[in-house]
Amino acid sequence: AFLLTRSSDLLVFRQPEGIALGLFGCIANASIGNFTLENATVEGTVMAADAVGYSFRSTVYNVTLINGSVTTHHTEISREGMVGGIVGAGLGGRIIECNAKADIVIPDGTANAGIIGGGLEKTSVIDCTAAGSVTAGNNCYGIGGCSGCGFGAEEFTNCKVINVVLTAGENAAWIGSITGYAGGYEEQKYDIPVTVFTGCIAEHVTIIRAATEEDLIGDSYYSEEAETVYGVPYDSPTVYVIQKSIE
């Protein structure tokens, strides 16, 4: 476990072709929290965030990001993106009680960008609040106020997206106030659980180039294209479950 009790009022990483950038570039099997970042700026290409670039089987908790900025650049490996304010890419962990006000920018042909987390696989988000903006270029997908994606996440609980602008260029897909896409296949065969959304709120969210401003989850992970790649899912494809009305 790591505990940082002092605030940082300046963090700047500018590596246009850098991977896994942030105050913590990469963490594994760790618990990190209780700190504040102000006026942080990160520039990279994949797995970039002001706090944690890549979180593997770890918990990130009680992190506050004030006036953060994360920008990624186009490279040969930039397609998957995974860009966020608190966590860029997360695999098999949790993000708890984090608050972020940040501006996230990704280039053409990039995916998975959100203010709390970017590309989150099997990573739950609990009691987090997001404000700011996500700006994506053309041909992007997975754009959300809280996270770009929540593929295989067990839960999004009590998350708030307030005063957020999501902007995407032409041919953008999977855009949602809470997350760009979520869900997966049946847990019995693929070990990817249904994503459950409980008590999440989206207020004053503007989605530009999306279908409607009421889209809370852009899409489920399942699609005909996914079935072509992964095969027919066990029984039926999972999507997501909203247990409580989102107002």
C-alpha cells in the first residue's frame, strides 16, 4: 500500500511517444490513495493519466485531481488510447472515491478516453465524480464522462458526471455520459461479468456528435463484429444492468 498525504501543485510529463505516463506510470498489486494533484499536465501516446498510467490488479482510492490535463498524440501504437484523469488503463482492480476535474484530448483513430478512467477492463468504479471535458478526433470510439470503457467491470456505483462536455469528430462511436461501452460475454465461459450500474447520475452533460444527450452508456461490448472475432457467446451476450433509475 502507498499513502501520499501531501498535495502536489505541479506535475508535468511531456513525452509525445511515451507509454504508461503519470505520477505513477505503472502499479501492480498495489493500493494507492489519499492525495491531491493540482494543475497536472501529461502528454503521451498510450495509457496516460495525471495520477496512474496503468493500474494492474490494484486499488486507486481517494485521489483528487484539480485542473488536470491529459493529451495523447498519434503514433503507430496509439489506437487503443486508454487515457484518463485518474487512471489511463486499468485491469482487474477498483477506483474508489476519486474526484477529477480534467480536460482529456485524444487524436484521430484513438479509443477509450474518460475523465476518471480511460480503458478499464474488469475494473469497477465506485463513488467517483467527474467534471471537465473529453475531446476526441475523427474515427474514435469509447468516450465517456466517467470512463471511456468499462469492459467486464463488475460495477459502476454512485458515480457522478456533472458539468462535462464530450466532443468527438466524424465517425465516432460508443459515446456515453457515464461510460462509452460496458459489459462482455457470459461469465461462465469467458469470466467476464455483467456490468451493473447503480445510483449513477449525469447532470449538465453535453454530448456533441452523439445520438442524444440522454445516452448514459454508449453501447454494450457485444456486437456482430465482436462475435466474428470471439465467436458466439455462451447462452447470450451480456450487456449491462441499471438497477436504479438515473436522473
